[in-house]
Amino acid sequence: MRAEALFQSVTQPELNVTILQYLISAISYLATHQVATFNSVFVELCPLVSSDNFLGHLVRSARLENIPRLVVTDSFTYGYDVYPSSPSLLVIHTGIRDVDNKLPVEFIQSLKVWDPSSRVLVLVEYNYRTRRFVKLFLDLLYQFKYRKVSLVDIFYFGIVRFDASGSLYGSNDFVVPSELFTDAMRNMNGKEIRYNLRYSSLNCIMTIFGPIGPDAEWLISTANFLNATLKRLRNPCSGRVLVGDECYVKFLFENEVSITLDRMTYSKLVPGIYRTLFGMEPNSDVVLVPNGRPLNIIELFLQPFSAGTWIFLFVTLAVMEIVKLLLPNHFINDPILLSICGIERYNLHAAGRYEKVCYISLIIIFYLMTSGYEAKLVALMTERPSTQVIGTLEELVNSKIPVIADLQTEVQNDSLIEDQLVNGTYDFDGVSAYLSRANIAPLLLALRFNYDLVLRRKRYVVMPEILRMRIGYYFTETRSPLIPWFHWTQRVFFESGLMEKMQGITISAIHTSARQFLHREGYKAFENYDLITFADFAPAWISLGVGLFGSGCVFLVEFLRNVRRHGRLGF
């Protein structure tokens, strides 16, 4: 129905009081049923300001005296520092104002400050003089993204609203207070919700079949709920910076992009951006560290015992050697050869009691130690372990390894690792660490070159301790009327557990190609695989070589001593 046809029904003059009581009841109903504090702003735009006009009676109503309200005129400039900047109800009385009375600049500035999700009640006296002004005023509200607007004729009753496309429709009937304000975005009638994704993350991944991930499903469900059409706009910019890229910002504004699924962060919050759509889950910066390297030969020999155990063994043997040198008459056998190798220079049964007591206890201790050492060493030869993985920031700083980050897209200000930060790309060289975000790290770890086919494990893992945590936000259209709906549907997804469920499905999907690669290439790498290869016997060969070398040295020393002694006897 056209707006001009809404107010043609002739009513009695006393209907003015009826309209007043109806609006008082509607406002009282809204204030009663709002969960949070109900705040209202009354704006007088009628050129003939009088305390006895319709707005004056409405403000002074006894039923509304307990409702917080602010009454201003058209010369008052509203700012973000004026409370409330997001009123629950905005009542604007234009009265008999026509196009000859231009709206002041102060009022236009106030319209830019008020929250577009606020309910707007426009009170007019509709006639042939105010008809054009009413149409222009509704167009102005639509341009400023107000979508909960109800225009009421306070002389000949009628209600006018507009839909998502800006078309006017209305009724001459009194509606129940709960239906006085309807959000035009609840039914968008196929209107487009335009979105863009610049970088893939665990929240949203762009594939050849379309977007997947929690944010993608959330946006699709929101579009279906609002009866809208979802359209992805491709980014024409080649830059990699999300914040501050003039090309990208120009692309977003010129194409009226409703939302970008890239989560960004503010360095600080100012009043002008307090309506930002923030994510429900915090994001954090994580460090990808090497998943350890296989132990070398020396580390393999030292692995079975801890440092304290090795010190205890060497100190014990050193003390026994010193005692033998100090008391050669009481200790004939060598403690190292006897306790470890079992070699007796003289029969222990014929030794003295001091030597028996010390050496027998030493033999028992070293028998248990060598038996355990041999068993542990064989196990390590069968499946060689790796070095310890960096797990804390302290270990990362002490390791002095470079931390590679893409400093073009990430502004880093971390005093802990700033000396280790290096600009670079994710090539996973096995030595450096890499800085990433928690929602991007699973994608990087799922890349094929992160898998070690020989060891059958990932080359890099996420360090358990995180660097920092922050709240990401979505870039939305300026004064977007969709923000309340985005926030509500996102909260439903999060509180119902669908967000976490979709994250699991996304991780499984991105690992599918990696699993196929491992099944295809991994089995080829193990076609000639044995439980223990020839190279795995390197510790055994080294032990044998060291033993033969030591035996040869002992034999050579004994041989020279015998030759020297026989030589003396011969002379």
C-alpha cells in the first residue's frame, strides 16, 4: 500500500487522545519487557515548539515518569560521549514540519551517532504540506541504515514502515505493542549479503566447492534465516596487509561488502567503533616449534641414565681407583675392570676381606646398572627417540633459535622474542620456529611438507604455551543493520556447540588430503623397511670398536711390562 493512501480514513478529533494513550501503552510495554535498562531519547523537530503539543503530553505522562529519557531539540548536537548513544527508543516529533524547514546540521550529525538498531518512532501530522517532507525524512532514515522505524500520524491514525529494500507499506489499524516495531532485515526478500575472505583459517577455508568452516556455516545459516542471498565478492587487490591497505578498503566500501570473514584486531578501541562485531572466541598467537630430531650416537649412549646417575657412577669408580692407589696391599684387582668387565687379575677368593667387601658390593651394583643400561640401549636402537620439544616461552628464549614471522601482515610488539623475530615465510626448515595464529596453525601443520615419511610424524608442532590472547573482530559495512542479527546468530552457534562441532568437521576435511598423501607416499617409503636396519647397529659397532681398542691397549701395556720385566731378569 502506498504511503499516501494510508491516512485517508477520516476519524473524529478525539482520536488524538486515543493515539496518545496507545503510544503511552506501547512505550510502557517495551520498557517493561526489555531485559536491560530501557533508555529513550525524545527529539522535538516541530518548528512551533510548545509544551502543550503531542510530544509534551507524551513526555509528561505519569505512566512514563519512571522511564529514563532525554529530551532534546533540533539544535542539540549528539556525540558518542552523550548517554545513551544506543537508545532503546528514539522518538522524533516532526509535527507539521515541511520541506521549507530544512533539518539542521546538528540533527543530521546526531543521526550518525545513534545506533541504527534502535527503535525509531516518528510522530507526524500528515497532510498535503507535510507529505513530501515525510517521504524525504523516511528516505533519510533509510540511508542512515535505521531499519526499526514506525511512522505514526498523530492526527489521522496510521502506521508506515519500510522493508529491507526501502519500499513503504503500512496500516490504519492499531497493532499490538509487541508488533509496533518490526526489523526490516528480518525478511530481506532475497537481498544480497556480500562477504569476502582474504586469508583462510580454521574458521573459514575457501575451496573449489565453496567456503567451509564454522564461520562459513554461520554465515550461510544467517542468510537462510533472514531470507537473503549470499554472494562472495572476489578481492582484486594484491596486497597482503589486512589493515591499512587502501586498495582493500576501497574495494570494501565501493562494493558495499556486508562482512569480511577475516578476523582482525584493534590496537585500541575508540568510541567511533564501539558497534564492532567481535568474535565469540578469543584468538591467540602461537609458535610452531620443531618436533625434535632423532638422537645422535653420543646422545643415544647417554640417554639411558640421567646426568645425576652418570655423575654417581663416575665418582664411585674414581673413589675406588684412588683407594686402590693409596692402599695397594689391600686392593690387588682393578675396580673398573672387575666391576664392569668382570676381569680379575687375581682370584677374588684369595683377596683380603677389605677387597672382598668393597668389590662384591661394587660388582652387584654395576651388574644391575649394566644390565639395565644394555636393555635400555637395545630399546633405543630399535626405535630411536627424539630430542625434547620446546614447550615454554622460557625454553624458546633460551634456545636462541630464530622465530620467523610474516611481519608484513603481523605487527609484532613482544619484548620476549623481539630479538629472535625474523621476517620470512613458512618453509619449515626444521631448525627455526614460526609465529602464527591459533586459527591458522592447524592449516599450516596439515601441509604435506610438514610430514616426515620416515619417522611417520609431523615435523612441527604447536608450542603449548601461547604468546598472547586477543579478541578478533569482523569488518562490517558502516552502520550495518545486520550487526544485531550477526551477533545473535553467532551467539546461537557458539552456545549450542555448533561452532565447536564445525571446527572438528573442518579439521577432518583439511586432513583428508594429507591422509591420502600419506597412504599413497608413506607406504612407498616403507616398502623396504625392517624393524632394525644396518645403520641402527651403529651403537653396537661403536661399543665393539671401543671394547677392542681398550682391550688392545691393555694387552699392549701388559705385553710391554712383561717384556721389560723379562729383560731385566735376563741381564
